Amino acid sequence: MSKLPSNSFARWAAYLAILLGAGLLVHGVQTLFAQVARPMPYSVAILILGSLEIGLSILMLSMRRAAWSFVVSLNGTLFVVGLFGGPSIRDTFDIDFALALAPCFLFGVVCALAAVAHEDF
């Protein structure tokens, strides 16, 4: 089982995606047990996204091309959803717009780093 080189952008993308996935899992567990009721499908979707993000990133570290392509598409989709959902997030949580777009920015960075590293796969 070959590993990604240490100077690869894909390795950076995988590590950042693992951190994002862990954050999604923590958020999903918090929404399950929060006192303010959130819709159950939202909590389950966040838990699935977090576990997918972690699992696929670990597989991407093993130079699996299918995992790499799914990480690029998943993070690209989450970037676009976060970009257009930013105003709703800002209004719902009454936070600054830049803070509402912070997760979107991180998903975009993961997508860009993984997409630039296409030669490693």
C-alpha cells in the first residue's frame, strides 16, 4: 500500500478534511442531544457527511483514486452549498457574514488542494 509523498497537496487536503469531518461529527452529535430541537434528518445528514469526510480522506492518504475524486466532489459541493447558504446561516445564528462563510472557505480550500494534486493519483 503506497502512501502519498509528504510534499503533496493531497496530503494537506486529506489532513484538513479529517479535521473538518471530525468537526462535522461533533456538530452532529451536539445537534442530536441539544435542548433546542433540530430536525432529525439534519443531524443524521451531518453525521453521515462527517464520517464520509473522515473515511474518504483516510483512503485518499492510501492513494485511492476513487476516494480522491469523491473528496474533491464532496468538498466542492459543500463549498457551493455553504456559499449560497451563507446568508441563511448568518440570519439564523445572528453572526457576522464572514464567520458564516468560514466553513465554506475551508471546504473550498480542501477541494482546491485535492484538485491541484491530481497528478498524485
